[in-house]
Amino acid sequence: MAIDPQFHENREQVDEHKGHVVWGPVDEPEELGIHGTHVAVDFDLCIADGACLEDCPVDVFEWVETPGHPESEEKADPTHEAQCIDCMLCVDVCPVDAIDVDAGRTA
């Protein structure tokens, strides 16, 4: 299952984290929602393989600890999504399709 590209229409904004929006539902530690808007990462799909962190030319992502989450205990957080240049490398390399980038989508 891939990230819902219409999450911003299908989910509610429930929080902010390190300068970006979190879209629910969130029920920690099992459900962590989608982090970011322009660069969105579905924390419930992310398996923390690190490909997006390695390939991003402008360092959009940072590791964040997510203890107790069933997929992985750390996630690629789009902490610097404002730096995104829409190259789509992160989308292309994510093995579980947990990332969506849309320049027209803003918080």
C-alpha cells in the first residue's frame, strides 16, 4: 500500500512537528500519521531504509526516533521540506512508496 496522494483532503491536520504539519489519525506508538505537506512521509509505511536521506540533494530529511512503532523505530522526517527542489529522488527510491512530493500542495 502506498501513501495516499490525496491525504491532505482525506485526513485532518492534527499536530505540528519540527516545523511541519502532521496529518492524522495519530495513536502513538502504533499510528503516527503523515508528516509534511509539500514533502509528505507516511510514518506508518516508512521502514527506515534510509534511501531518501542518502539520495536527497538538499537534505530535506532527518532521522526521528519512533519507539514502539511496528514498522520501524525511526523514521525519515521531512524536517526541511521547504528546501525541497521537487527532484522526486526520494519518491523514486522509497521501497514502500511512503513518500509523496507535490509542489502545489502547501500547509
